[in-house]
Amino acid sequence: MADSEQKARRKLEEAEKKTRGGGGFLGKIFGGGGADEAADLFIQHDVGRSTVTEDEDGAADISTSCSDAAVECDLCGREFPDVVEFESHYEVAHSHQCVACSKMFISNKALEVHSDEKHCPFHKLRLEQNPSGSHFKCYHEHCELSFASEDERNDHCREKHNIRSVEVVIERRKLAKKAGNLFKMAKLWKEAGDAFVRAAELHGSKVGDSKHDCASQYAEAANCYRKVNPQAGNLFKMAKLWKEAGDAFVKAAELHGSKGDSKHDCASQYAEAANCYRKVNPQLAVDCLLKTSEIYTDMGRFNMAAKNHVTIAELFETECPDTEQCIQHYQKAADYYKGEESKSSATKCLIKVAQYAAQLEQYQKAIAVFEEIAMWEADHPTLKYAAKNHFFQALLCYLCIDPLDAQHALKRYEDASPSFADTREAKLVKDLIACLEDGNEELFTDTVKSFDKISRLDQWHTGLLVKIKRSINKEEEDDLK
């Protein structure tokens, strides 16, 4: 017992080196060079007679009575009393692998026949030169007969030698799962995680497979990846490696998403990734925030989705300027806030929509939004005095289009909110309309300066007033023509 256990543990230690190169049937799972020595390790199925403990690293420590536990071969299903016999069996029965296509065969003779018929160009040439010749050899080790066709040879093998199939068909999903457990025993957490992810993908691609099986494999993968570095994203943040931190959080989010039952955790990880990407690549931050918003929308948490759209809009305001995208995401946030009856938050977003629309000279859109806000505020018992600001902004947009339209709008606003008629903003608009009608550019400037001395105009208001002033010169030039 001690010798068998010592040998098994020694091979587990060798697995860490072996799994990083070479061939083997693990290559069938991962599509590349493999870890046949690691894959050759035994798997204990009689778990009822095994003792499992965890060391400080959380690695499973398995001690098994070799005299009681059976070792099962995953390829043919046979059981062996100990590791030594299993290894001898594997060397004899399952070491016949084609180097060209990685298929495995039951014997060396079967492998030779396969290589000759499938990978040797002379076999095809012989068939073309002599179609009626006997070119298909029997698979049996001691049978020297050859046949004119594959079907004839296969019938002979079944009837005379009871050989029904020469290729060893591996249960890929089962093998991937066993590989994951094997890597866990060897404390190769990254490799174990990759194996469990592959097992989950194979479960997911198989029609009729249980979704629970797929999710459980992803959960195993997540646990293994956490063993590699449970706080990878946070550690990268501490080191100010923002791209690496973002990548780590995205990986965590994808694993949570694969499990299908941790949407909140998935969204939180994408949000963390966005915060990191924002420092080095704003577009990647936008991509993560969009995924976060989609998840919250699916969960029915529209306030959270709206907050993410606001953050995206802010990114398009500063880090990666794009006014059209900025308008789009502020509008989306406003729609979500309205649906949740968060009128105050929606109003803040709509003000941004209208202001940026005016900057793009989309005056009709800006007017509609400013009017919507002002009318709501005019009817609100505590916000009615704030309505004057948005009536004023709408009127400036009207002045950019046509002073006559501004006059009509001013009359409507005074009817809707009688207190607006007595405000300095309403008086300024009336004076500006008079200046425009007279074409008096100097008086226009003095009127604006007088207003600005008492009520400071911000950059947005100043920008529109400059455009309105320029329209005076333009009208004079048109008159000269």
C-alpha cells in the first residue's frame, strides 16, 4: 500500500512538469500538446473508502487504501486493484495513438493499418493503379489476410476475430471533467479551471444535456480560478495596473455569467472593470457599462440601468467626446428614470439632452425638451419658480430660429405661468426681440451685458446669444443682396 501511494504521489508531482508540453490524450480536449503522463494518473472511484482533507491552500489531500479501492480505466471501463496494474494495462492497451490525427486504437496493428490507409499517399496510389487488388489488411495482430474493400475486411474482423471497432472512442466531457479533478489534485488551479470550462462547453454543445451539469462545471472552474488569485483584480488595482485589473474583473464577470445564477455579481464585476478601464481605455469602459446596464435591465432594476447610462454619457462628454452618443445615453437614462417615477433624476438627464441638442443646432428637439421640463415645473407646488430658467432656455432656442416664433412662444409661456411675465428673463427676451427687429447690434450687446451683471450667464447661454447676435449681421447682408 505504501509503495503504491508513494508512486501515485510522485507521479502527481511530475504532473506539474508534464502537463506543460508533449502529447497525449488530453490534447484531444484542449486541441494541442498534452499531458499524457498527467492523464495516466489513477482516478479513485471507491470514494466511500477514501479520506479527503484540505491543506492550507485548500488543495484536496486524498489518502486511500490501495487494497480496497479499485482503479477504473476511463478508456475501456476495466477496473484494476492498484495503480501498478492500471499503468501496465494502459501501456499495453491504450498507448497506440496516431501522431497525425491523435486518434487512439486498440492495438499496434490497428494503428499501423490506420496510418497506412488514412495518412500514406502510396495507399491511394495503389488503389488507383490496381482497384481490384487486396489493399485492406486485417486488424488482428496475427492475421496476415488482406481484402479488396473496407467492408469485406470489417466483416472478416467481426466474424473471425470479434473485432467490431478498432478506434478507442473517448467520452470527451467525462475526460475533461476527470482532467479537471486531476489538475486539482496536483494543485494546478489554472489548468484545472481550463479543464472544467472545457467540460462545461462540451456539456453546453450537447443537445439534451442538463443545464445544471453545464453550470456546475462553470462553478468548479470559478472556484479553481479563485485559487490562482482570489483578489487578482484588486491586487492589480493596488499596483495601478488598470488594464490588467479590468481584464481580471471581466474574466470574473464572464464566469459569473456562465453560471447563470449570479447576475448581480456579474454586473458588479463588469462595473469594477469599467472603473479600471476608464483610466486607460474609455471605450472598453463603455463596453463594460453597456453589459452592466443590459444585466440590470433584464433584472428589472431600471434605476441601476439608468445610472450606468448616465456614466456612459459622462464618458462621452469628457474622456471620448461624442455629443450624439452623449444625447442618446442621457435620453435612455431619462426614459428609465421616468418609468421608475424618478422624475427629478429624469429631469437632470433631459436638461443635458436639450442643452447638447441646442449645441448641435437641433433647436426643435431642444425646445420640446425644455418646454416639457418647464411645464412640469410650472405645475409643481415647490418647483414652479424654477420653470423660468427652462422657459428662458427654450426662448433662446426659438430666437436662433425666428424672432417671430419666439414672440408667440413667449405669449404661451406667460399664459401657462403668469409669474414668468414679471421675470428678468422674460424682459430680456422681449428686449432682444426688439433689437433683432431693429437690427441694432450695439443695443443687443448692451442689453446682454446689463443682464449679465446681475444674473451671470454660463457658457451655454453665452454661446446661443452669440449665435443670435450674428444673425443680425447675416440679415443685413441678405438685405444688401
